[in-house]
Amino acid sequence: MNRITAEIITIGDEILYGQILDTNAKWMSEALDEIGVRTIRRTTIGDNEVDILKAFEEAEARVDIVLITGGLGPTKDDLTKPCLAKYFKCDMELDASALDDVIRIFESKGRELTDINRLQAVLPTACQKVTNAVGSAPGMWFHHEGTVFVSMPGVPYEMKMMMTNHIIPKLQDTFKMPVIYHKIIKTIGIGESWLADIIDGWAEGLPENMSLAYLPSLSQVKLRITAVGEVKEELIKEVADQVELVKPLISQYIFGYDQDTIESVIGSRLKEEGLTVSTAESCSGGYLAHMITSVPGSSAYFIGSVVSYHNDIKIGQLGVKMSTLTEHGAVSEQTVKEMASSIRQKFNTNIGLATSGVAGPGGGSKEKPVGTVWIAYSDGENCVARKLQLGTERTLNIQLSAIHCLNLMRQQLNAKTEIAI
Amino acid sequence: MNRITAEIITIGDEILYGQILDTNAKWMSEALDEIGVRTIRRTTIGDNEVDILKAFEEAEARVDIVLITGGLGPTKDDLTKPCLAKYFKCDMELDASALDDVIRIFESKGRELTDINRLQAVLPTACQKVTNAVGSAPGMWFHHEGTVFVSMPGVPYEMKMMMTNHIIPKLQDTFKMPVIYHKIIKTIGIGESWLADIIDGWAEGLPENMSLAYLPSLSQVKLRITAVGEVKEELIKEVADQVELVKPLISQYIFGYDQDTIESVIGSRLKEEGLTVSTAESCSGGYLAHMITSVPGSSAYFIGSVVSYHNDIKIGQLGVKMSTLTEHGAVSEQTVKEMASSIRQKFNTNIGLATSGVAGPGGGSKEKPVGTVWIAYSDGENCVARKLQLGTERTLNIQLSAIHCLNLMRQQLNAKTEIAI
């Protein structure tokens, strides 16, 4: 089956000049990919009639589906609607159903409808209106000689609602698409090339209808298996079989699947086992607590944290021994272990975590250069510390200290389970 | 003077299919905008020879400068280099100087040079090599019948170093550009349309060579004044005069200029005045401490934090009265004020900040729905609390609680200075 192809056109000077980051195009590509549509080009142009019409023409010659965002506001800078009317050689008229939508939106927000707002309901006659449930600019659907053009607002939340509820189902009705199934295996603590070395043989043996992508991010690598076929249930089973094959090879690095994050996985685990955790943070400066508390419902297992930025707090609040700080320094195995044990006892939790390091750019020395970080885990029975040698960028060092500390907890909890079995 | 125009071409399936977010294009547009080059199109295409060559051809017909990123790795998926050789009808040869660069990079990282790495130094003969100081893929500069093509690696850090140190100066040497000067005024605590109402008269009176852009982000609006002319010093003076005119209208909302962030501005202020701060966080869960400690050198004024997620910690560690929690609840003016005063005393700092709220999605009630947040500031003399009614999204509620709390401290410090004067 030939793949259905798409082009995404983003309209707006503010994107073109770099004032805002275009997150819409990524989201739309992903949404299309999910239903088996292959995006073959993305184009960004400014608020300029000539460029917009040219982009429409070029896109129609290239693809089956043209998704357009932006330029739908009610002011004169916003050219998408008149350009679409010109391109499809039709008039613009007040659409009664679109007006109803606009009135409803304004009523729901308790705002008065002005003449300018009313203009939002004036649409090219060649289009089918697409309801915008959360904003005042309606979407537009054109079906022109085999090519579908869809125009949507640039506000990410409005575009996403419209895509999910209307456009994706309508595209699936309009085009015959293959069934696509993705499964993501999430790993942590191993680089892309080392991972590839281990699973190369397995990857080469994947059936013809499956492909593998490596998607690296901060200390993590996602393995995405994509299967193409006709029956979803069969694909799910086929992919599950492949996952079972690769799992034993890299089990120690796998922390989750699909939408899992390291913090959500650990949260579920703690909740299941009825365990609580507290943190004592120096170089991570609150980011470790932030990662843990970014998970909804984390109050069930996260009790609290002491960010001991100043040594006085390490001593006074965490009871780190003065002699430990003098003999070994704040960035040391001894200090970070005392921090983890102390917070566990003080906050009366099952587990205590701690970080201490040189985040940079200042504060480094020959023995402990910027990027030297100690992390620790304590659960009453065991107290384990690890040294990390990170880079020179402060932001990355803060984030990586926290991520590695969560991973240390994951490993320790796994080790416990293994011993128990 | 005609504006010099540019197109940015990003090459890579992983961007096209939405696996990674293209932050390079935004950065490059901004960098071009800074030197007065107008980006008129951005194009993203996959790892596919036909599409790449077509995109080159289209871009050359449109613009003066074509910036290309991605597709420069040493594997067979990476097609940018062979496509450039084909497009400029030249051979590929080992470039001695590029090889020196590659060898140096590998030596500095203590890694062995393989034959595949050596291929990085094979370049189209029509190009001038551009040194990559931090990675193994060299950049390439082609000057073809008035149009400049620049190919750079897709790794953001490498691209940025190359743009800043080599490409931007080289473009300024090659093309005659107008002088552009930007000044950004940063405001907090007022929406875009309210701001526009206040400064509309001023904005309409701006001289012809200046323009104004509103760039809204999380609870902040940046006002960017752009001036075009021929002599930088004159522009700087003209813009400074305009800033002086608008300042009195919105002074209470202005927290900084250009690269300032709310956390960096507050940091500098605390350092100057020799003040220290500590935080007691409930709903912000460590994010407030994280914002403060994201600033290099923050250990000079940030002493530490207690994240009191569980009420036991509010009572046991922060000394919030049991009766306060019972009578008013954790999310209340009384509790948040006790938290701010208590952390200030306990951590012996000049200022104590506190947050307590319902971040969501759970935990809301009729009286205190999700998004109800109390923030407080205490300095020994004054203890001030504010109530925020935020939205329903957990992540935003966490971030906004912290940002508003920092803004509260900024306002209180300003009020103090005014009284002192």
C-alpha cells in the first residue's frame, strides 16, 4: 500500500523570526505518524500573501494532506482565511453554524461578542467548518481534487483538541491507511551506541513490517518499535513477542514503556509497596523534589525535602558531622551518605535520597572539578553512594544529578526484590 | 536598503516524524534576526536525496542565504554531504585541515579514531571547511552565484558554537546589512492586552525605524523594540530615549531587560544588598528552590529550603501550629505566613518565602478548587501573603506558584527601597 503523505505548513512571522518555538509541527507530525501518515515536509512562512499562496501550491503538488496552523486571528495581520478563499477561488460568507460556535465560546467565558469576533465566523464557502470547542477561530476542511487541506488555529491547546476530536478521525475516514502500532521501550544509564552493540542482532532479525528507532534524551534512550500491518491486534501481539526477545538482553536498563517517565515509574512502585521517600539536596537544589512532585498523587509517598545549600543547613538541619565536612568536604561519599541517612530518620521515611556536587560554573577544584557529583540512597538496611562525573553545564548537572539519583533508587528497589525472590 | 533574506533547511527523519523538537531553527532565526537578516522560510525534509536536492534548488531561487542543519553523521543515513557535492557538481575529497580538526577532537576526548570517523573529513571540493570546535562533523560554506549555502551539524551545541564563532561574522563580511539593535523590556504580572492598553499611545509614536513586538510567556510579557539604521551607537541612544519614555507608564511591572530572568534579577539584588533567603515549599514542591539555584553563584544568598509536602513536616520541621492547620487548613493565609516566618527563623535568613496550594489534578474542594495557591514573604518586619487563583494544569500551577512568589519578593524589596528614599 502506498503511504499517505502530508505536509505541515506553519504560518506566522513570530515563528519565522524565532520569537516563539514551533511545538505544533512536532505534535502534528507525531499525531500523523500514529495513524500511518508520513509527513514528508514541514514549511514555515510569514504573514505574507504571496508566500502563503505559493506554499499551498507547492504542497498540493507534493502530498495528499496539507495541515495548516496559524494566521487565523481576527486582525488584518492574519491572512490564512483570505488566502484559502483566493486559492480555492471562492467567496467568504458568514457561516451560521460557525457563528453559533463563536457565540457559545464567548458566552462560556462570560465575555461580550464584538463585531471583530463575529468576523471569526466568516468562512470561505468552499470549506466545511470544523468546530473549535475551546476557542473562537473555527477550523476549515477543504477537499480539492484528491488533496485535503485543513486549516487550524495556532494556539496549541485549540489545535490539539481539534486534531484529536475531529481531524484525525476525519482523515481516517477519508483515506485508506495502513494500521500502525508503536511500542516504546525506555532505558536509562546506557548510551545509544552501547545499546546498539547489545541489541544489534535482535534488531536485524526484526520482521519486515517492523522498524526500530533510537531516540536519545537526557541520560535515557527510548527504543521505538514501529509495526505496519492491517489488523491492530495482530501487530500488538507480534510486537509484544519481539519485546520479550529483547528484554533479557537489556533488562537492567529498562525502566518503563510508552508514556512512563522515571519519576512516574518510581512513584507507582513506591505507592504499590507502601513506601515513603524524602530527599536531602545540595547540588540538585530542589530539582530532585520537583521531579518527584511533578507526578500527580505524589503526596502519597513523598514526605518532603531539605535543600541544604549552605553547610550550616547540612550540619544544623541534617546533622552531618562537622568532622565529616572538614575531613572529606561537602562533595564526598561520607557527606552524601550522612545526608541520605539523616533525612530518612528526620522525616521518618522508608527511603532517603541525597545529592551533593559541584554544579558549576564556579566552585570546582583540581580534585573535584565542576561536574563532580555524589548521590546516595539509604533505606535503613543499606546506604549506597555513587560518584558521577558530569559535564560543565550547570543546568544539565542539576538535572542529571536528580535523574541519576532516581535511577539509583530504582536499581536498589530492584535489587531488593531480586534478593527477596 | 533591500533586506538580505534567508531560508533555514532542517534535514532529518527524526524531526519530520516528530520524534524530536526542532529547537535549532528557532535559534538560527533569532541569530539571523539579530544581524538584520530576514528569514522568509523554514523547510524541514527527511533523509531522502530527491527531497534534499529539490529543497536546495527551491531555496536558492528564493533567498540570499541558505542555512542547513542535520544529516552530517558518518553513517549511510546521512545524506547532506553527498547531496551538496551533487548539487554543486563537485567531487568529495579528504580535506587535510578538516582531518586535523577531527583528530584533535578525538584526542581531546581520549577516544580512538576509526575509519568511519575519518570519513568526517571528506568534503565536497567546492566548499570551504568551517571548523567544528566541539564535535567531529565539520561545517561547510559554499558561495554560489550570489547565494551562500552553509551546512552545519544538527547537534544544537555544535551548531550554536559554529554559528556564533564563524558563520555570523562571515555572513556580516559577505553581505552588506543594515545595523539592527534590539532592546527587550521584561514585565511580569500584567497581561498582553492590558499592557497594550497602557502603552498604545507611546507605541504609535515610535519613530519610523523602530518597531515593537509583544512576546508573552509564563505570566510575563517581553516588549521588544527593534531599531534599524546605519550606526549602532545612534540606535542605542534613540532606543534608550524611547525606553525612558515608556518606563514611567509601566515601572511597577518591569523587572529587567534583555537577558534578565526574574530569578537572576532577584539574585543580583540580594547579592548587592547582602541579603539571604530560604524557602518553605508545599505545592511548588522544590521548584522555587530550583528556580533560585538555577542561577550560577546563588549559594551566596540562598541558604536552603524545606519542602514540607506532608503536614507532619509543616508541623515538625516548620513549627506550623496544629491549630492553624485544623482551623484554616494547609492551603490558607495563616499557614503560608507561619511557613515563611518559620523558615526565615529556622534557617537564619533575612527573608523567608513560602507556598501552599492545590496543584491538582486531585485535592481540590468547593472552597479551595485546584489552582488555589497561597504565597508568602517574611522579612522580620513584614509578613505578606497573597492568594492566587491559577488554572487546572499541575505543571503550570507548580511553575506559576514559584514565579509569583519570586515576584512577591521583588515587589516587597522595591517597596522597602521606596520607603527608605
